[in-house]
Amino acid sequence: MAAAGAASACVLPSDKTRAAQLAPRTLKYSDHDPLGGMRTQFLADVLFPAIERESNGRLKIEAHWNGELAGSFDALSSVGGSGSADMATVVPEYVPDQLPLHQIFKSFPVGPTGNKQIEFFRRVYAEVPAFAAELASCNVVQVFLGTGYPVAFFSAPPLPIPDGLRGGTWRAASFWHKDFLTNAGATPVTLPWGPGILDALTAETLDGVMVDIDDGSLLNVQDAAPNVLTSKDLWMGHLYPIAMNKDVWNGLQQNDKQAIRRAVERSYPALGSATDDGFDTQVEELRQSGANVRILRPDELVRWRIVTKYREVQAAWSAAQRTKGVQDVDAALAGAAGIMDRFVTP
């Protein structure tokens, strides 16, 4: 009996360890946007189920939407430090002090779309180590790269781009876009995103809005500015990395890390298609609402790229970052720009 008891004592810890390894691991995910948009619905319908499926149920995603755990400005700190989330979608432009190099992504006037856009971002992370290192300095690793829609120009009268911008007052949010508008001869202004923009357009104190097409449509900017110029090639540069706490990632079993990687690989093609199809849907819905939507010609895109003087804008930004002590800024910019040049015809 004593021998049997000893044997039992030796077996039980092993059984407990095996049971712990087989028990599902729940990962708490935080998102600042409500469920229902293209990006959030894609995560809920495609990526998260893929992670659970590829891990054979070992990993479960507990998703919290609409800022339930953290708002857009707090997402990085929540996943990197406070521990309120294991994973979160981070918006780099909301944390420029923590992620200065990631601001580079919005500095291009034209760029690829759909699967090519995803390929661009993935190549940058693979070939320019400064970007992953910047995330690592915040105690996070990126596990998925979400993307957004292209730029659209909303105006009351029909305007050619870029010549029609000259002398006008235009609202833009990105500091890159404000410089682009300035170089095109417009006066960029900052206005809170909301109904006040429609009021300004109606009062003709604002001539137009430069914004991603889905945000413009959601605010019904076309009601006051029904002439819309856009193109899949008008680069917005929105990047929505899903970041995971570095300690959480390192604590995952190797087969679970591999399951996440497989899920990501199998989800990317669907994301590229969803982005392109979603753009077409946005255009059609705008037209059905009475907007006059015109897709820019290739020669207009070339003209816009030249007029923005984006390389000069990038160089000035890079110099300013160096004075702030930002490391690797020149290498990061050169690397991202070199990769972009592979996707954009001069």
C-alpha cells in the first residue's frame, strides 16, 4: 500500500500539469471601436475564430469593444503596462511620443491597396527592424496588422485635384495631410470631427474635407459636400496593429504561438478582399445618397504625388525627430520609402 501511495504521488503532479496544458487559455482583447465596422467585424468573424480553430480550442478570445476596457489613446498602455488587456488594437497616431517611427506610415500620398497594402506593411516589419523594436520598447509585440480605407476629398463644388485645392480652406486631421494641402496651395484647418464640420461646409467657412472615405460617409459629409474625389490608390496609411503584451506572448506554449501565426496567415487574404470590396461598397452607397463620386485618373494621382512634395515633408519631419533624440529615424524612413517605391509606379 505504501508503494502504491508513492506511485500515486508521482503520477498526480504529471496529470495536473497535463490538465493545465490542455485547459483553454483566455486572452482578453480590447478595441476602442464598436463592433459592426469592417475592421472590427472582420476580427470577430474571421481572425478570432481562426485563432481558436487553429489552436484546437486551446486559445479563446474574450473581446471587449467600444472602449469597454480602454479608449483609443489608452490602448497601448493598457496592453503594454496596466494589464487590463492581453491584446489590443493600437492606433499609432494617437501615441506619437511612444511610437514616433510608426508615424511614417501616413507620410505617403499614394500607395497600394487591398492585399498589396498588407504586403507593404508586412515587408516593412520584416525588413526594417526599427518598427518591431519600437513596439518592443513598449512591452508589446504585433500579431496582426489591420488596415483601413483610402482618402477621399469631399467638397461642395466639383474640384480638380490637386489644382482645385488652391486658395481653399480644408479640414484634415493628419499633420502629414496638412503639409500636403499647404503645398497644394490650400489652407489646412483643424476642426473637431463632428456635426460642426457640416455646419462649416454649409456656411462656406470650410471648402472641403480630406478624410478616409468611410469616416466621411459615416458623418454624412456628402450632405453638405456632395462632390467626392477618391481612388483606391489615394493612400491614407491607416495601420491598426493588434499588439499583444510581450510577457503574455512569451508565456504562450510554442504550439499556441504557431497556431496564432497560422490563423494570421490564413486571415490576411480575406482582409485584403474585404478592404477592396468595402471601398466599392462605400462608393456605391455615396452615389445612392446623391453624391457625385469620381475616381481619380492615374495622371491625377501622379500630379497629386508631385504637388504634395512629400519627400521634402518627410525629410523635414525626420530632421525634427532627430532633434528630439528619436533613434533610427533616418533608417526607418529610408527603409519604408524604399519598400513603398516597389509598390508605386513613378
